[in-house]
Amino acid sequence: MSSPFDPPKTANDAVDDAAFADQVHDELARARIPQIGLGGCFGLMGGFVVLVGVGLLMMGAFGGTTEAFAMGCGGGACYGFLGLIYLVPAVLLMRSALTLGGYSDDRREQVLTAVRLQRQFWQLLGLMFLMIFLLYGVAIVGIAALTALGSSLESTFDEIANEIEP
């Protein structure tokens, strides 16, 4: 028997948590697993850049000359870093897709884990975008400063050359 002081009933009160978790899981699995998995696979293929970096490091180490060593180590480190940038988000995407695609008795926990992994992925992507924008800003300011410095040095060199020539 209900009391007049009970909170009002809504349509959401009739939904069972387990049934709701099953519905959310099925919708997420149907809509997202192929796209998330494909994005993760492309990212994992991009992660092969790490192997290119290792190859460049090895070529530099066994190149024989100092120039080959410097170029191999610099290029290998750059490619290795870029490969890791590709690989980390791809792993997060694949974990999310595999979590939703797996079979579990507790679908609610499965959905929560997948959503948590998606949140981590988007946080990482937001941080990466912020870092890229900051690097662009530093590059633009640096190029402008070098251009200004170069033009002032050029006029200085022209003045020195005019003084030397009779």
C-alpha cells in the first residue's frame, strides 16, 4: 500500500537494472563494435611505425659512420615516439571493443567497463589534441621569431659587406 508521502512513480521505476543493462549492452555492441574495432585495427597498423623506428636505430648503430649513427638514432627515436602515439589510443579502442564484444554473465559491469575505457580514450585524445595545438603555437612563434632574426641578420650582413667593399 502506498503512502501519500511516497515519491511519485515514473516510467523509469518499472525498468529493471539488469534488463536496462542488457538493452544498453546490445545497442552499444550493435552500433559500436565494428567501428571501434576498425579504428583500433588502423591504429595498431599505425603502431608498426615503432618497428620502423627500431630498424632505423639498428641501421644507425651498425652504420659505421658518425653521421649514419646520428641520423639513425634521431630518426629511430622520432619514428618510435610517433608509433607510440599511434599505438596507445588504438589499444584503448581495442580493449573497449573487446569488452563489449565478449561474453559475460554481468552485462552491467561489462557496459560500465566499456564506458570507462571510452572515457579514458577520449581524455587521452583531448590531451593529445591540446599538445598538438600547443606545439603548433610554439612552431608558429618560433618560425616568426627566426624569420625576424634572419631578416635583421641579413641587413646586418649587408651593412658589413658594404663597409668591406670599397
